[in-house]
Amino acid sequence: MPKRTSLEQELLDKADQYLPGGYLGNLTVRDDLNFLVREGRGSHIIDVSGNEYVDWLMGSGPMVLGHAHPAVVEAVIKAVEQGSTFFATNEKAVMLAEELVSAVPCAEQVRFTTSGTDACFQAMRAARAYRKQEKVLKFEGGFHGTSDYALMSVTPSAAVEYPEPEPNSGGIPRAIQDLMLIAPFNDLETTSAIIDAHHGELAAVIVEPLQRIITPQPGFLEGLRQITARYEIPLIFDEIVTGFRLAYGGAQEHYGVVPDLCTVGKIMGGGYPLAAVLGRADILSVFDPAEADSETWINQMGTLNGNPIACAAGLATLAELRKPGTYEGLRATGKQVREALVDICSQHGVPVQMCGEDAIFDVYFTDRPVANYRDGLAGDSQMMARLNAGLLERGVLKGTQKFYPSVVHTEADVQKTIDAFKEVIPTLRG
């Protein structure tokens, strides 16, 4: 068990005093971590007491190059010396937009935001303005940020019938429920029936092409593309997580299905607050006051949209990812950890379902296949909590769900993680 200094304990107490719940809204300090991060270097983070951990959380995904990567640090320092923000179109934002259009199959134009939540919100808003319809279909269990629309049926009770939504946050107006439709991921028949019945009032369909860690079954994304195209309903891929992770062109390159719009963030911003809506120029013209009329124009003003510091970090990150062999190494690292986790569980009779791809994955502790949110409810959450806590005690950090391999995780990191699996997994049955 890592030791805590009096300074870290004092700061933990201050977190309880000054932050609601003692945390920032992400991993809870007391329950999930019980430590405060001081710094990150490469594939490791270090807490205030000086304890070091192999980091598979990696900032919830953006730090694919590792913490404080020299190329990103250099680019950021140079950018800071030239000014922090301008509230005007800047050189680095234009350069990054050009690279995004070059990289991502669906991208003809780019509109920057500062978070994945805002990007997904703006993508849905753009589709509403373009289609002149109000309803959006999302998939049960899909996470598209924390807007009122996105927080429908993220963690529902599964007691409601499709396509009825269930709000999963306080403070959401009841009227929002009338604007969202819910379908089961990987169920093309049910999804198609909902779209057939509501196509005349749908503005868009939004989906994580890899939903959390659940991979699309063969034909699902292709079928979704076909039915939305048939009714000319914009299809939005939420690639905040998968963009530049599954492949340089994201999930749409990896799975070979091209949407009308997509959202990107995390990796694209190099660890800085940056996200974007990418897609067809005719749809994104709703952001152009010279192209849109008074009913369709979207005022998407934002003080830090396309911030030059974040864009510099993004440009540096993408340049590193374009180097030969980068993605092969990333996937190879993830594959080692994935296979070891399943093998060790099998050796000890722990029921497990591996989900995801080599570049992002985790398990469900169940003997039933997991193809959608409701399947995942069969997973033993207490086993997962014991796994995460046991790994942390042994100096290995992962999030509540998801391993995020990086290009800087070493063989020693992988071996330490596997050794921790060997110690923790036999204890999971309690």
C-alpha cells in the first residue's frame, strides 16, 4: 500500500473542504484514487507523496504520447511565448484544421470547440439547424458529454422501452425527453424500426462507433450508414475517444464507415482543452453567417475556440503519430495486456468477457457476451472495483473502465501490470 505524507493528507482534506465531493467531477479522490497527482512523466504519474504508478488512465485517453512529451512541451512553450489567446482566427488553428481535414475521411471543414461535451452538443445543434428537425437518436449507454441532450439514457435502469429516454442527471428539463430517442447498440433491426417510424422528425443519429468499450458487430455501422443515408439524416460519429486512437483517421478509417459529421477531441488536442466538429461543408455552413439564413445560422462564439496553445499541442501530437510504426507499437502494447488479463482470469476460473480493441479495452466480469449496454449490466461491478483497487495498491492505475495504452508504455510497464494481475485476480471472488 503506498504511503501518504502529511502534506498529501492535508491537501486531501482541503479537497474535501473546497471541492464538492472532494473531486473535480471525474475519478473521485476518496473512493477511486485516495491520492492527489503531482506530475506525470511518460507512462507514469507521481502523487504528492512521491509514489509512482504505471498509468493506464492517461488523462482518460488524450495522453497517447505520454505525459510531458518533449515535442509537445517544446511546441507549447514556443506558442506561449507568442501569446496565449486572441479571440481571432490564428495561424495554428488554420494549420490544425488543414491537418484534420487531411486525416479524417468525413472532414471537409472544421469548427473548433473547447471540450468533447461542447463538440457533441454543437454537432447535434448543427444537424438540427441543417435538417430543420428537432429530434436526435442516440444509443443506450452511449456517452456524448454532459449536455442535457447527451445525458439521456447513459446509465439507465433498463426498465423503459425503446425508444423512450431516461434522464441520468439532475437539472435536466423534462422537455428534453421529448427530443431524444433511444436505441440499443448493435441491434440494427430495432434501430432501423425506430428510424423508419420517426425519420420525418429526426435531425440526426449520433453514435460512438466503438461504444465505451463495446465493439460494433459486423454490419452494424454499415447498416446504420445505409438507413440514415436513405432518409438523408445526418449520421454523427462521436470520435472524441476513438479519433486518432484506433487509427490516424479514427474509427471511420478503422471500420471503413464514413459518417456525415464527427466530433474529435482528447488526442487531437495533445492534452489541452480542445475539440472540434468535422464534416460535410454543406452541413457546417450553418456556422457561416454569409451562407446560412437567419433561421439556420448558429452563433457558436467561444473565447477559447481554436486556442493557439492547444492547437500547437495538437499539431505536435499529430506529427508524432504520423511517424512510421507508431500505431503498430500502440496496438502491440495493448494486445499484450489484453491477452494476459483474459488468460490469468481463465486460469483462476474468473468469468470474463474482453471488450474493445487493442488500443482501448477492458473486461466485463460475466460469462455472457456483451454486445450492448444491457448485456453489460450482467458484469460484476464489485469484481471490477476490487481489480482496480488491487492494481492501484500495487502501483498500477486504470480508470473505472478502460485501459488506454500509449506509445511510451514500456515492456517493464507491461510486465509490472501483468505481475499485478497475477496477484489481484485470484482474490476477485471475495
